[in-house]
Amino acid sequence: MQTQDFIDLEDRYGVHNYHPLDVVVERASGVWIHDVEGKRYLDCLAAYSAVNQGHCHPEILKALTEQAGRVTLTSRAFRNEQLPLYLKELHELTGYEMALCMNSGTEAVESAIKIARKWGYTHKGIAKDAAEIIVCANNFHGRTITIVGFSTEEQYRDGFGPFPAGFRIVPFGDAEALREAITPNTCAFLVEPIQGEAGVLIPPDGYLHEAAAICKQNNVLFIADEIQSGLGRTGKLFAHMHERISPDMVIVGKALAGGFYPVSAVLASREILSVIGPGDHGSTFGGNPLACAVARASMRVLQEEQLAERSADLGELLLRKLKEFDAPCITEVRGRGLWVAVELNTEARPLCEALKDKGVLCKETHGNIIRIAPPLIITEEELLWAIDRFREVFSAAAAGTYGSAENAKPEPELATAHR
């Protein structure tokens, strides 16, 4: 079967809720993706940060296969040997006292909302069913009814109402707006330290620090959604660490399992997470032994290969090189670590398709923004190769053409698989 055969099958039998690039992936290793026709591409999306450790990392794969041969699922009706070790290592990595184990990032966000509300009732004395949570404009926290209900992206909401009440929206990066929105019924402020889906939007320096102080002054929980921004992506373990703050709750997912399995968690103090007791909340798969074994290996790789430090170093290189481009279609280049956005004054999709033809895969967001986020294991040589492809495409855009449709395969010396 060829590429179009697979596309036709997917379009016939699958819901059209995505607009993917027409690459049908057959296998991947490290930063390289191979399609069904033998063409190879450098991944500059990293599954929205889920494969920070690279595709099919051998240490994580080993943990997956070994655990899969012993026991994969018990439900939380019984205990398993992997969960306690995972919780201990998660504590040692992050410093948070306790964790609630979930699967997808969206589930973890929903869990954090439940925890915050119950904390508001049991610890702050908010009247029953009156708790409010403040969120930011342009947020992206998931796709459930609750979460899209407090989105400011109209497409995410269209046709899905009515939505649950209890949320207030303030501008992202405006600490005074947060201060003014807080009422006696406010139990939490939920924020992405850097807004990823919105186009790698970075708040003003000092914003997170001031927001955390405002929350503390008003006995409001500060919740950082680090699902995309966390676990090394921005050059530190968590993006909030750039401002030396300690959120009351941190939501993690994606790279927590290195792309092998959906694993997420809500991290907080014992006091906060103790509002949840037996029967209050649960998940059949949350904290299952396979997930825990995979997450343990994923965390080891992050630390042993110093991926946050690599992201910081190579991110500076990527940002500097992209800012040197002389391309009239570029209005702004911004980013932190290996998480960069190129904002354009034209549609981004044709450029993403031209980059695909050059052997680089990345994806547009909000129509005119290209996000660049390769796996954190990328080498400087591989990154420079990708930057050259970006330069070619942006130069072609400036000239009014997107160049050859022929896929430019990487040079042989870049062909090594993941270590």
C-alpha cells in the first residue's frame, strides 16, 4: 500500500477531527521518522512534547517490554509493585509530596479542577457549589466539555454547550487582571506558564512570580499546567522554574511516559491532595504497573541524558539562527528552550507542507504560526541541518515560491539511529 491508500482508508472510516500533514508514518527512531514509502523526516513537533526523549528510546522500550511480560494492569483494586517506586521517584524528581495518577493530560486537568474545588470547600470555607476558578484567555487545557467551556477559542466551543459554570477568564500575562478577578469564592488560578497551543506565548518577565504572590495573599491555589511545557521542554524541568516559583499544584503528562503510553499526574502537597479519599475519584488505568514502569524509565532518561540542559543550550542556538533569517513573511520569532514559534503574516500551512517536502516535519497552529519543538535528544548537527531546511523554505517564500516538491533526504552522516 502507498501513502494515498492509507489516507483514503483513514478518511473513509475515521472522524475528520484533525487536518494532518499527508505523511503516513511507518517507524521512527530518535529524531527521525520514516514513512511507508521509505522517505525520512526530522521530527520538529515531538508529538506536542510527548516524545521529549526521542522516538522509541531503547531504555524506555526495555522497561515497557519487560513489564508487559509480567503484569500490565491490576486496576487500583489491588496494589502493584511499580506504583510505590514510581511515586517515590516522581517525588524525588519534582519535590512535591504526593501525586494523583491519571492517564491523559486532559484527565489530569479535570482532576486538578475537582481537587481545587473540594479544597475550596473543605479548607477555605467556600459555600457549597459556589467555587470559582480563574483561567487565562487563549488557554488550552484539553477537550472535555468542562475545559472547552472556559476556552476563548470559539471553534472549540461551537456546538458543545451548555457548559459548566464556575470559571472566570482573564488576559494572559496581566497580573492586575488576576488580582481584580479574585473573589471570596475563588479557589484556584489555572495557567500554562507558557501557552503552547496559542503559539508559544511567553508572559512578561515577573508575571508568574507576581501571580503566585497574589494567589498566596488571597488563599487561592496556583495551578501550573505543565503538560506541554514541562519535563525539560523549555530548558528547565518545569517552565515555572524560570521565575523560581513553586505552584501549589503542577499538572504533568505527555513526556512523563516518553511517548510510549498515556501517563499523567497531579502533583501537590499532602494537605491539598488529602482532600481526596477512597471513592472520591479514580481511574481504572491510572497508576497501572505498565504505566509506572514506563514513567520511571522516562524520568531516568530525562535526568541521565540531561535533556533540560540540552534544551536550554540548543534552544539558544535555534532561536538565534531563526532570528537571523531575512524573510518578510516572518513577523516574530519567540521561544524558550527547544520550543519556538515563528509567527507569519501569511498562512503557515503551505510552509509546513514545503518543509515536509524538504524532510522536516512541523505543524501550524492558529493559521499563521509554525511551532518548532524537536525531541530534546537532537544533536547540534541535526538541528543545524533542520535550520538550513527552514532557511531554504523561508527564502523560497520570500521569492514567491516554495521550491521543489522533492523530498530532500538527510545526508548519510546524519542517518544514525537513536543511541
